[in-house]
Amino acid sequence: MSEHIVSVKIYITIFLALMAGTALTVWAGLQDFPGPLNVVIALTIAVIKATLVVLYFMHVRYSARLIWVILASALFWMGILFALTFSDYWTRDWL
Amino acid sequence: MAETVEHLGVGHEASHPALQHHFENMEQQREAGNIGMWVFLVTEIMFFGGMFLAYTLYRSKFPMAFASASNHLSLPMGAVNTVVLILSSFTMALAVYSAQIGKRRNQVVCLILTIVLGLTFLGIKAVEYHEKYVDHLIPGQLIPGHPFKPDKVHLLGDAAKENVEMFYWIYFAMTGMHAVHMIIGVGLLSVILFFAARGRYDPEYHSPVEISGLYWHFVDIVWIFLFPLLYLLGRHFEH
């Protein structure tokens, strides 16, 4: 059996990192940063948290490349969705 | 050794009772199960992706209305729910780990904890939804005779009352669909718990636990994005 078993220590570390990320998100949300920085910071923290969950809790770090490709294709699809939609909405004044 | 069943392409050793005929060995079966669940999660990403798109669009068009509406949500309840859900992902990962090392009792305990935390999340959500109902913030005419009235929402900057309702449509659509996924997840885990308690899973075969875990972690990830986008977007205007 070649299934990789992730240790409990790693799970605990990731969990604590996620808790820290949550505290950081709430703190940052209450601060007034210039311009669009609030959104950028909030999304950056969220992406990092999600990445940790995907890589370690969902074992993608230790999984076959095919699973990486499947996940990447979903994110690529979302990229197309957002890029094409907003290339329309954000280049005109009316909704 | 007792007589073994011979399968073409597989060695002479007796195969695991859970091995299906169309797979060479348990490892391949396990991987195929995981790939199948991942493909399903891709469809879920597309599903929620559309709603995140709607959120992004309307937020960009009505930023102050969205900030005002967001500030009316309960930040403590949202934050507690986030902690509860991440904790449940942790216990779920431990449940899978317990299955991988063949510890039946630990599996059962971790699955029960995950389910209880999931139900806690749903309970807090129910309280939040009730508050919205009391404040007449349920959009449109979803509650007959109780139309949407944004009077309770403190308007910031140039926020228009009409656009506040759009936030609540998106809030209920997204957290509602998320809650539906949680309910399905709790049901799923209850079934897995039933079989785990009967010792159905061992280090060789525990796919149902593993793929239920993938589903549960995905629902957690959706919330990791929902929380800052719905609850935190306007807080920095509050002082």
C-alpha cells in the first residue's frame, strides 16, 4: 500500500495556521487600509488558508499529478469566467 | 493456504473483499475513487464560482450599499462559525487518519465530533437567519406578507436603499446553498459513522471516509472565502 499517511503533527500545525489566519483576517478587516488594500489582504489570507486545506487536509500535496491537473483546470475555468465577464462589465459604465 | 479465487491480471493472493472486479488492486481503486470525487468537486467549484461572480459584480457596482449591509451581519457569529468549521475540518482529517491506521474507536469519535461541529455551525446559522427575519431583511417577497425593509441597516456614504437588498439576495443564496451542502455533508457523515462503528473500514479500504473528507473540506473552503467577503467587507468604515 503506497498511500501516504500524513502525521497528526502536520494536521495540528495546519490547524493552528488556519486559526492564526482567521484571527488575522478579522483584525485586518477592522483596519482602514488605503485604496483596495482591504480586499487584497482579505483575499490573500483566504487563498493561503484554502491552499493549506487543499494541500494538507485534502492530501493534494501527496496525491498523483492527475489530481493536481483536475484541480488546476477548475481554477483555470474560474479565471476565464471572471476575466471574460468583467472584461465586459468593467469596460462600460452601465450595469 | 485455502483455495484462492484467480483473477486475470492479478497475482494469486486472495483479494480484499471490497475490491471491485474492474480494478487491478486496492491502490488503483482508491485512486480512482479520489479522482472521481475531485471531478465532482470541480463541478462544485463551478457552481459556487458563478455565485462568487455575481457577488463580485454587484459589490463592484454598489460598494457602499454592500458595505452597509455587510456591517449589519453579526461578526461574532460569523467568526465563531469560521472557527467551528475549520475545527470540524481538523477532526475530519483525523477521522481519515484513524481509518488509515485502522483505529476504529478513534474514527468513530472523530466522525461524531465532526458531525456535532457541523450541526453547531448550522445552529448558529439558524440564529442568524432568524435575526434577519425579525429585522425584515429577508429579500423580496420570500416571506409572504413580510417584504424586505432595509430600515434597520445604517447606510454609509452614498449607499442607496434599493441596492442593499441585492446584498441580501446574494447573502442568502450563497450561505443558503452552503448550508444545504453542510446538511448533505452531515447526512453523508452519519452514514459513514454508521459503517465505521461496525468496523467496515480498514487501512486497505477506507475510501468512503476519505472522499467524504474531501467533500467536507471543500465546503469548509467555500466558507473560508464567504466569511471575509460577506462579513468583513465594510467593517473598516465603522470607525
